[in-house]
Amino acid sequence: MPITILGAFCLLAARQHIERDTARIFEAIARSRTQAQQAL
């Protein structure tokens, strides 16, 4: 397997992890905003 294909696979996997983590962060922000608004 050429090293470029291996590198591309690693970058693709890392990107998917980053996208999942970003989605979790935005969900947490939305949840905390909702809770803050309900507290007022």
C-alpha cells in the first residue's frame, strides 16, 4: 500500500473524529443556552 494512500486514510479518519467532536460541542452549547434561558 503506498504511503500516500495510508496518509490520506489517516487524515480522513481524523477529520471524521473532529467533526463528531465539533457536533458534540455545539450540542452542549445549545443545551446550556436552553437551560440558561429556562432559568431566567
